[in-house]
Amino acid sequence: MKPRDSRPGKGPRSGATSSNKRSAAGGSKREAAAGNRRADPRDARRDPRDAKRPPRDAKFAPRAAVNTKRSRPPAREHAGPRAPRPDQHGLGGSQIEGRQAVRELLIAQRRKTFEIWVSNDLDENDVINDILALAADQRVPVRRVPRKDIEKEARSEAPQGVLAMAAPIPDVELGDLFAPRKGNVPAFLVAIDGVTDPGNLGAILRSCDGAGVHGVILPRHRAVHITPTAAKSAAGAAEYVPMCVVGGLPTALKQMKDAGVWIVGLSDAADKNIFQIGDLTTEPICLVLGAEGAGLSRLVKERCDLLVSIPMGGSLSSLNVSAAAALATYEVVRSRVAKTK
């Protein structure tokens, strides 16, 4: 029988106990269980940055109170003269440009003037001196500004270094235009059927003022009203000529006919001319002017008692509507004066 080898490392370990054996066995079982655990598929998709994100349940937490009320924007620099917003269905005329138009605005005192801008490079002249004196008397603020600021605010081609802001032009009721007048003077009115050029409207108003027309009727839709260009072209006449805005011109013409006003329309195709209207000029009368190019609309023609033309002795077939207005209105005046002598 061979003797048992007593060298270290051979044979049973020295010092091994049953408790150590159980601990080693238990550790081996736990490692095996950890190795056999089912892997979570979300682990493969997990982003290391998730550690910095709030937990999943955080999105269900009540949000902090947020002030949803919109704060008021900071006050804007004063960029230009401002006035209350005009009535969208009225005559307009809140912005007035041009020396003569602004001077007549102050002379008429028909509406309130809020502010006037005058270019600081204007030379002294009678019109500018009148504007400054009238503004001082009426306590209207006047600002001396660079010309480029006025041209930036202007909506006409040549504001002439003067710009004003005022209340809108007040319109009158249609019935007031043909109501009986002092001295039994027959009504003299002008209706405008769809004129869209502001320069033409301004020139018509200027002729109407010169001829002593008692009122101008304008349709509310598809027609120009008192823009800065129209006010400048009128050279102040918009401050004096009473104007009425109507919803429909044919209806307004019928209302005037029922009140005893003769409706005379200007048409290139008419058989009679303006010099043949005879005694109608001594009666209450309303001249109706057609739009540029198109002339009178069908319904307006049907409401007219008489259609007349302006005779053309040259090569051209017609006049501009503003020129036709000047000729026709003064022909009525001429005929009235001749018949009253």
C-alpha cells in the first residue's frame, strides 16, 4: 500500500468545512439563477441619456401654473400722425395732403383737426403762413418734420410738404339734399355712378363747388370715396360740398324722382345733347355721371328721365368724366341764370 502524498495542493483541501461548502454551493446557485433570468427587451433600446430625463410618471404630474395672458407689447415709436379709425362705410377723408387742401380744412372748421405735419425745409409763403396761423388759433398741434417723413406717410404723389389728420368727413342724409331751400331755389344735385379714380372724383367735387351744386351722391360700393389723392385734387372742395353715401344708386334715384327731382344722365349714345334740356334746368335736377370707360350702368339708365350727350366737334368721341362734369354743371348754371333774367 502506497503512502498518502502529504505535499501541499494534493488531496483534500486543508481547512475546508461543511459551512464553506454550503456557501460556495449557494453562491453558485445564485449566479446560475442570475444567468438564467429572462432579458428585458427594453434594455437593448434604452438610451444612456435616459438617466438625465424625468421619470415616465413625470408627464402625468400636474403642470406648473403658466401665465397664458398675452403681455402688452412695448409702446411703439411715434411713426406718424394718427386719428381714430374712420367708418368703413363712410366718406373717409381722415388724411389730408397738399397745402390748399389743408388750409381749406382749417378754414371750413367742419370737422376736428388732430395734427398737422409741415416740412422743415419749406420756404415762407402765404399758404404756409395761413396754415400756421389758423392752426395756432384753433390750437391744432403742428410738427416740423423732415420732408422724407412726410413723403413716407403720404398716400398721394405730391403732398407738397404738408399733411394733416382729421376726423372723417361727415355725410348727410339723402332727403336733406333735395329738401326745400331758402328762397325756393330748386335743388341742383350730381350723382356719380361708379367712378373709381380718386383724381377724377376730386376734380368733380371742385367743379361742383364752383357751380354751386347743392349735393353729391356716391354709391357705397364699387366707387372711390375721399382718399388723400381725391382730397388733394379737390383742393379743399371736399370740405364744402355736401355728400351722401347710398347703398344703391338706382334706389336713390327712384327716391329722388318720387320727390319731384328730374334725373338727367350723361351718355355718349343719347339723341339729345346737354344744350337741349330746356326748362328742366329751372326744376329740381340731378345730373348723373357714369364711370370711366363703362359709362352709366343699365339700372341707372333705366332710372333716368332723360339721357343727354355732350357734343364733340373734334376727332375724339368723349370727354373725361371730370371734364364732362365741369361742362354739364356749368351749362345748368348758365341756363338757370339766362331764364331768370
